[in-house]
Amino acid sequence: MQNSKKGYFGDYGGSYVPPELQGVMDQIEKAFETCKNDPKFNQELDYYLRQYVGRPNPLYFAEKLTRKLGGAKIYLKREELNHTGAHKINNAIGQALIAKFMGKTRIIAETGAGQHGVATATACALFGLDCVIYMGEHDTRRQALNVFRMEILGAKVVAVNHGEGSMKEAIDEALEDLAQNYEDTFYLLGSAVGPHPYPTIVKHFQSIISKEAREQILEAEGRLPDAVLACVGGGSNAIGAFANFMEDSSVRLIGVEPAGLGLETGRHAAPLAAGEPGVIHGFRCYMMQDEAGNPLPTHSISAGLDYAGVGPEHSYLKDSGRGEYVAVTDQEALDAFYLLSRTEGIIPALESAHAVAYAAKIAPTLSPEKILIINVSGRGDKDVQQIFDMTR
């Protein structure tokens, strides 16, 4: 394996991949650098974000939730209102346009909760690209509705049944596919993880979240928020929500990981809270690992957060102290799922409910002059069947 020495955030990131894959990564980096500085590319991206995805989405003052919790004012960044129901479409459209620029005709992707798979399948249908989605078999069962949505959109969904049958194994399979088929294939990676340049690419396309939120809160309140909260699995929605507030030292950046059944049980997916630095899927980050450095099994009620690693920039933000990382349990997330549904009529994804849960803890401890922004990264339609089965 080689380390390209590029794409580092402090000690984290890089590109720990075989030489043949490094050549592919270099091609993708070159295409990304060309596209992001091309006015024509950005004009096309902006067109689809506005006219197809539905951006900008609102920054909504959650008045009833604020009143029920007491304390800080709570605003919700409404990513769940995007076409396909989550933030994932922002990145899927951007990377699909890069694939077109590179002349690729086939797209592969991994997915956990299925939202990135749906977003990728949607972009492929839009742009006329072949689409294969790798998904852990365990996740295909608890997110069966999203599997069917991908198939409706024309994607082939491959259930990965070895190991834990989760997102880790799905990424393994996607990287293997890329190594074998890179001449016509583009890997549309959904989270802010993987070898360089993927964490940088995903941050670039997801930073639209905080670009809008910053402008919207200044218009609504005349000042910046005191904190921005987002759930963290791989970390794409959180890095997007944090990006344009990083230079504002007055704004706390709070990432919320899944504590699962409790950190003390080992049945969780919280590498920042309970992991150590290591290498997974071609990059260095905090990860849940055994003594030999192999990824440990993970658990979360939310499929999209069920990953043994985390984005390299989040790892750096933890070490530098700029980011604050906490964890909430499955039960706390489920309680927050119902809390937001019943106070504001907004059913959040179980992933997003983790951020709501931590906001519900800290808002009552803050004065009414304080302002919190929660990134509601996705809607909960995909989770309703899973919760129904759990409660019946």
C-alpha cells in the first residue's frame, strides 16, 4: 500500500491504496479540480440544485420545539425537503456531473440507510448512466423500501452478505469493483470518507448546507448561531453543516455519534467517542478496531450511522478541539424521533434524530438568547417500517 501524502487533515486522511487504484484517485482529483473551477460546470450544478433538488431549502424556526424544551431558540436546516428526502442528493448530482465530464458511463456506489443509494440512482436516471449500488444484506432488510426505490429508478442493488453485512462491507465491494472496472466506471462515494480526494469532494458539494444556513440565520436573527448540531456516521451532512462556520470561533460545532446500546456495552458506532486512530478503506481516521487494527463490529438503530470509521476532517476537528463530539443512544434517538414528529409535524430520519436528541439535552440549559441550528439531514419515511416492526 502507498500513502500519497495528499489530502491530509492534520494526521488524518491520505490515500492508502494499491498503485493501480492510486492512478484512478489521481484522475478523479484532476477532474474535480478542473470542474470546481469551471464556470460552466458550476452553472450546470447550480441549475440542477435549484430546479431539480429544490434548493435553497428553509432554515425553519422550530417555535413549538423551542417552547417545549425551554431555553435556546432552535432552528432546523430542512435538508429533508430536498428531492429524494436527504442531503445526499447535493453530492450525488455534483459527482455524477464529474463522471459525465470524465466520460464514464457506469456509476457504482455504497449505501447504508439507502438515501445515498436512492440519490445516486436518481442522478443516474437523470443523466442516463448505468447504476450499481452495493448495500449490506442486513441494511437491505431494514431499509427494504429504499431498495425498491433504487430498483424503480433503474439501479441494480447488490446485497453484500459477508462480514457484518453493513456499510463497511458495501464499501469493500465498491472499491473492489472500481479496481476491476475503472476504465468506464466512476465510484460515487456518499460520505466524507475514503481515500483522497473523496473527503474533499464530498465536503465541497455538501458545503451548500452551511452556505445557505449562514446566510439564512443572519437574515433571520442578524447574527450567527451559538452552535450547529449534526449527526455523524461517516460525516457528510455534518461536514457540510460545519464548513462555512469553521472560521467563526463563536460558533460551536457539535457532532452527534450513535452510542447504540451504550458506549459501555461495545454495541455502538462511535469511533470519535470510543475509538483510536487507524486506517480503514484507504484513509486514516478514528475507528473502532481490535488489537490487530481490524475494524470491530458496529451497531446503531440507524443504518446510515453504522460505520466503524469516520471522516478524516472530523478526526482532525476532534483533536484540534474545534469540533465537539458526543454520542446518544438508540433509545434517546428514538425518543427524539417522536419528539420532533409530535411537536413540529416533521418526521426526521433516525440519523437526524440523534442530533435532535442532543439538542434536546442542551437547549434547556441555555438562555433564551442562545441560538441552535440542527441539520435535519433526512426525512424519516425510510425508517417508519423499521420503527413499526420494533414497536408492534
